[in-house]
Amino acid sequence: GENGVGKNNYQGSAAAAAMEVSSAEHGQAGGSKCYDDDGRLKRTGTMWTASAHIITAVIGSGVLSLAWAIGQLGWVAGPAVMLLFSLVTYYTSSLLSDCYRSGDETTGKRNYTYMDAVNANLTGGIKVQLCGFLQYANIVGVAIGYTIAASISMLAIKRANCFHVEGHVNPCHISSTPYMIIFGVAEIFFSQIPDFDQISWLSILAAIMSFTYSTIGLGLGIVQVVANKGVKGSLTGISIGVVTPMDKVWRSLQAFGDIAFAYSYSLILIEIQDTIRAPPPSEAKVMRRATVVSVATTTLFYMLCGCMGYAAFGDNAPGNLLTGFGFYEPFWLLDIANAAIVVHLVGAYQVYCQPLFAFVEKWAQQRWPKSRFITGEIQVPLVSCGFKLNLFRLTWRSAFVVATTVVSMLLPFFNDVVGFLGAIGFWPLTVYFPVEMYIVQKKIPKWSSQWVCLQLLSLACLIITIAAAAGSIAGIMSDLKVYKPFSTT
């Protein structure tokens, strides 16, 4: 079972997998056209495709809330917190990339998923189960958040056109529900792509879209600053009086969660690394380079978009820069930006959900190995190595998309959901598990200076996570008091 073909380990490919493993044992793996030396479909990923996956996951809808986040923290704390999160994310991601293989980084046993890495390095059932619960719960939350964000962008296109025709005084009330359904239908279609290796083209397209709408948001912010004849905002963020002192505290904490969400991709890092082709160079080296490129790129965009959005609107910075209607014109440019957001989120949804899809399908195959519904395949000759349609995959992935879409209709609070997701996933998945696995793998002595520094880093990030989660929960509770499901916006 461990050497089956692909993350979706179906019976029809078992014989081929066995042959490939046998040839690998005799040093003939390099001659295989479709399979790697471990019997899985041949990995073709590079630093650039890995960077595209990361950028697709990272420069998501979170970038649009950064102007609001900096608005809560101010010109001093806002950029400083953003830079701090980028450095922590880069450092812990480098630690995590070393855990893809157990032992030697070029010949050691592969860990195909985040849970596999935890299981290999932190022996113990409870830690593996906790990691799996947090990882997959966070993926479900991200799917819901992306559905909300995509529907808001589609709705913003309709409202921008309405404002252009009817004038800015017209409220242009429109329901977001139909747009969530449209997004859900698109995700049902794309979710049938079997594996991470086969969505590189979707990630590259999504990464291009993320740069497109980020650049438009940056450009509109610059134009607004010029129109204002100066920079808005203050050193300490939104003023007491505009909000109450308690709201100031809660919103500042929520801003930490928003920034954490904007950098969160560690939960799928191992799965992305598993798409990189076999050494040389080692997958860890390629992943570290991809991490440098992607984190540096995203931080530059985040600083520019977040700071310019705050400079343009000050205390009135919208929760979503391109859908909060700080900008009304040119309406066609807003339409292009929001269309790019939708295309990007279609890809980002798949990048995040593929690990969960693979986990459930692997579990089902192990639980019911003789079920034709679960293991049977229909060959579709689309590519050289074949595309196989599976009825269980079709049913389960479609049901998942439908469920997340329905939940999204009930909880369309973009900023609050983003902040909460960022908070609960940041410490355990981005910091705690990578740090603990690195300590075990490198055999770092307890109470040594390096061990103490790593533990202090983990403790500091835990405190930030608890504070950010509290702020986001307060925001969600406040919104629930006035929200009516399925109503117009």
C-alpha cells in the first residue's frame, strides 16, 4: 500500500506500481516514463512550479484585507508585524522542508503529506491525530473563506457596473448567494483533477491573476494618494473615538490574524514539495529556494498593497480593498481586478483542498479495498499516462464542494473568517510542528541555546495565536448580532 501509484492508489494501477518498484530496486527507475523510483506517478515539479503553488496559496484574498489590518495597527506596528510574520514563515518553512525525507535529504524515505512527516519524526498517535485535525479543519475553513471571497468579488463586479450606471447614491442591493453557487459549480468541475501534480497549469494561471489584481489595487491606491494630495493614516492606527477603546483592542488583535492568514501555507508545504522531481538537487534545496522566491515576492506585494491602501484611505480603509468600494472608478478596471480574484481563487481552492481530497480517498481505499465504487476507474485517454475517472472521487469531492458552499452562504464575514482561520492555523501548523520535528531530526540537545531559542519562538507565536483568535471571535460574535443569512448586500 505504501508504494502504490499516486496519492489516489487504485487497484487498476497496482501491477504497474509493483513493476516500477521492482525496477527501482534494480537501479532502473530512471528509465520509467510515467513513474518515479517509489512507484508513484513521475514528479515533474521545479522551483518555479513550487513557487507558483506557494504564491497561489499565499497571495490570495488575504492581500486585500491588509490595508484594513495596517489601518488597525498604524504605520509603525503594521509594517513591522507584516515583516515579522514573513521572517517567521520563511524560517519555519525552511525547517519543515527538511522533514520531507527521513534521514538523508536525497535518498531517505519520502513523507508524502504533512501528517506523514509528523508521524515519522514525532512518534506518537495523539500528535499525528492533532496535526491531521488541525490541518484538515483549516483546509475546510480556507475553502469556506475562499468561496466567500470569490462570491464577494463576483458581486462587486455587478455592483461596480450598477454604481456606474445608477450613481454612487444607489445602494445597489444584490444577493451573494447565486455567485457562491456559480463558484461552487466551477469547483466541482476542477476538483476532479486527480492530483497535485496535474494542477501546475492552474497554479501558474492563478499566480498570474494574483499579480494582476494586486498590481491594480496598488495602482488605484497610488492614484488615490495623489488625488488626496498626501498620505492618510497615523502612527498608531485607527483613532479612539472612531472606535471604542475595547473595539480598538479587538480589531488590532484581529489584524494579527489577518496577517497570519495572508502568510499561511505551511499546512500544504509537504504536499507541494512532493510534486518536485527527484534529486539532484534534493527536494529540500529546491523547496528552500522556492520559499525564498515566494515569501520575498509576497512580502513585497503585501507591503506595497497594504501600505498604499492605508495611505489612500486612512481610518476608512475597507476590509477588502477591491470590493469595499473605496474605489468606484474606473469601473472597468475594478471589473478586471475582481475577475482576476475569482480566477485566482478557483486555483487556490484546489491547491489547498488537494491534500484533504487525497487523505479521504486513501483512507476509503484502505477501509474498503474491494469496493468497485471506491477503487474502480474509467480510463480517459487525455494524456500520455492516462486520466482516470473514479466514481468515489466524483461523489466525495462534489459533496465537499457543496457542503462548503452552503456553509459559506451562512457565514459571509470576510475579515472575521480570514482572521480566525489565520489565528488557529498559524502556531500549530506554521511554528510548533516544524520546530518540534526539526529538533528531533537534527537531534538538538534539550536546554541547549538553539533548543531554547526555538522554544521561545514557539511560545511567542502561541501567545500571538491566542490573542488573534480572541479578536476574531469577538468580531464574528458582533457580526452575528446583525447578520441575516441569504439576504442581499
